[in-house]
Amino acid sequence: MLRLLCTQLLALGAMAGSCDFTKYNIGEDNIPRYPDVVLKWNLFASETGMYEVEGCDGPSPTIKLRVGVKYKFVQADISNWCASSPTPTRLLSAEISPLCRLSSVPSLTRACRDLVCRRYHPVGFAYEPGGALNDCPNKGLDHLGNPPQPCPEVEQGLVYHIDDEEITSDESGYGLDEYEPFFKYPQDVWGEKCKGGGCYATLQVTRLDKKELYYFCHIHRGMSAKIEMVGYNEGIAEKSKYPELMEPVPKLGAFDTMCGTWDQENWQVGRNEACQGRKYLCGKNLDSEFNQCMASIDCKMSHDMAIETDPNPVKTFMRQMIPHHENAVAMAKILLKFATPAYSGSNEEHETILALGRHMINTQNAQITYMDKFLKGSPPSKLCYHDGGWSAPAKPPTTSDESTLDELNSDESSSKSDSSAAPVAAGTGAVTFVAGVLLGMVGVGPIARKLGRATCRRRGLKLSTPATDRVGISSAEEAISSEEAMSR
């Protein structure tokens, strides 16, 4: 109870605030010096996390800058890279294949370490939220019939630096094409150049026609925050055209703040009808804060994965997989909130477990981003059950596949004799099958195929063998899997 009260106070103070960088100090040389904008990354601020600015209140704060002044956006804090364990070799042994652990080839070792952590947050600047990660206009064609184009980014007055050296010889001409990839280098290489304050962007806005800009993560969507300009020309200045593209900072309640999650306040067991009479955990200590958090996210996932099928199996898969992945992200965040060295067994093991959780968050969020992009323009998922609970399906399930229809009828007959057990059993089969496909995505092909096919055989369904078992994986992962296959 005391912890819940404390987290409630923290939640009230975790809202985005405004921060003024237009004030300066006069040095001994009588030159005005404006403060640096020091960036960090807050893991728990939202599903993807959000920037924090040193000296400002809350995640994703609005900052004020003055027209004509050159500011330095410093990314020295390790959270801008990955915030993983300081022992990369230990991470490799915990998270990456034996090939990585045994490799002495520099290029392969680098690829392996890239697989350990892909949570990079190089800062970018744009005139609309999200820059090139979003389309402007964001809906349909413009008045000339042109399709949406990536939102314009700031280039004039922007220069990136690595190891205190400005970069202007790359393709972009202002360093972005070297700065962004550098955040994917191994932690020790990145740290040697950046941790002392050597990695930063200098931004000097000279345009008088802009009232506001945005700083954002060049890799992960959902991390935009506003820059309010001071000193613009009132007669010609304009605000951004698509402010709705910026995702607001979630106002986390006491429960989400305690758990490290988002959007779980109304899914607490005992508060939501959908959770009534269902068990997601059993045994002792079910009222502990950790177990309450876990049961809450499991209830939401089970509800959100029950969707109406689509004629396109890829869309059905993705509409189920998105809440499945969101649950994995939430589980990992809860782990990071509650795990301690005492539970892990040692400080070294604790660092490995924390890195494992962070790795899960990033890889799952990256796949969610891809699936969201694939489904863009498609109708949203239709839930099988109303939001009020599981008792009344929103629409009877239909199918043209005879074996599937027989299976549904069989499930319906079973549900009459055991109404509580049938949905759980059906859900278990669905989750097992989806887990099999997911394992295929991340490279555990043979296990995935056996698991998925075994599930289908038990439920009387047919499973075709796709031309490829793996989708959307990096070339580094492909190379590693090929090496592993040859070693078998």
C-alpha cells in the first residue's frame, strides 16, 4: 500500500513540462553562453519510451529555444545508446547464439552485439512530429492528387558531431548519415567517443517563419517532443501543420507507475469484467504487486487477441501478434521494475537479466512498428468480445474452411459442459501456434515448425510450408543462422 501511494505521487509529477533555454550566462570573455540540451531516455514513460531533458520536468518536455542561437544537444548518457550491461561478453553468452560467443571475427562480433541491443536514440529535428518517420499530409492525397510524403526535417543550421568533431563529408552534408549508424556500434566503441560528451548535434535555427519545431528519435516512432521558438517574425511565422502526428505523453496512473506499464489502469484483476473468473497465475502470493501487474497485462492480451479473422492470413497473424508483442514488452518492463540482484542470484546475473528485458522491449517494439506499418490503411481489428467482458461475442465467428468450422462446433459443444475451460483451452492453442510462428521469425525455425504443426494437428487444421520460414530479419541474423545451420 505504501508503495502504491508513493507511485501515485510520482505519477502526478511525471507529466511533460516546458523548459526554457533562452536564458544565458555571461562569461569572463563577455560572450553569452546558452545551456546545453542534455538528452536521456526514459524507459517507462510510454510503450516505446521517451526522451528526457536534463533540468526539465517529465518525459518529452517542450523546450524553448531562441532564433539565431546555436544550441548543443548532447547525447552522452548511456541510455541514448542502449543502457545494457557493462559486460558485453556476458550478454552474448546469455542472449546470442554459440556462434557469436565463439567468434573472433570483428565484423561478426559487431553483428552479434548489434543483436544484443538495438535500442538506439540518435536525435533528429523536423518541422512536423516524427520527421521522415511520418507522412505529411497524413491522410490521403493532397489538393494536387499527390500521395503523402515524409514530413520535412531540419537540415539548415544542423551539424552532427562524433568525438567532438563535426561531420560534413557524409552524403547528407551535415553528419546524419554517419551519426545515426554510429549509435549501432558496440557499446565500448560508442562509449569511447560519446560518453565524455563527444556526441552531439548543434542546431542554430535562423528561419523567422517557424513558431515551432520538433526533436525526435531518428529510429523509433513515438518519441517526438516540441521546440517552441522565441524571436520569430510574428507577421509570417506559422505553427506546424500536423500536430496530431505527435503522440502525447501518457498520463500514467498509480498502477501503471508501480508496474512500469502503460494503459493498464482499467485492466486490473477485480476491476475489469473481462478478468472476472479467469486465472492467469495460480499459487501463493497472488496479491503481491508483481503478480497483480502480471495478471493485469495477461488479461488485456487475452482480450485483445480475440479478433475477427481476415481473408488475408498475414493480417490476422499481425492483428493477433501486435497485442501478443505488447504483452511481451509490458512483461519485460514489469521485470525491470521488480527484479533485484537478490532475485537474480548475483550482480553479474542481474545485469544480464536486465539486459535481456531491455532487449525484449526493443526487438518486440521494432516488430510492432513493422506490423503497424504493414496494416496501415487496413480497417482496425474487430474484437470477438465487447469491451465490457467476454460473455457476449461481438459477432459469431464464420469460416469457409470445413475443418475449422467442425473445430469451432466442437469447441462450442465442449463449452456447454465446461464454459470456463473452453476459452482457456482455445486461447492456449492459439497462443502456442502464434508462439511457434514467432519463434520462426526470430530464428528458431525447426522448433517453431514442430510446435506450430503439432498444435495444428491437435486441432485438426492444415499447415502449409511457406517458401521461407523467416520474415523481416536483419542480414546479420541471416548470416548467423546460416553459420549455425552449417555447424550442425
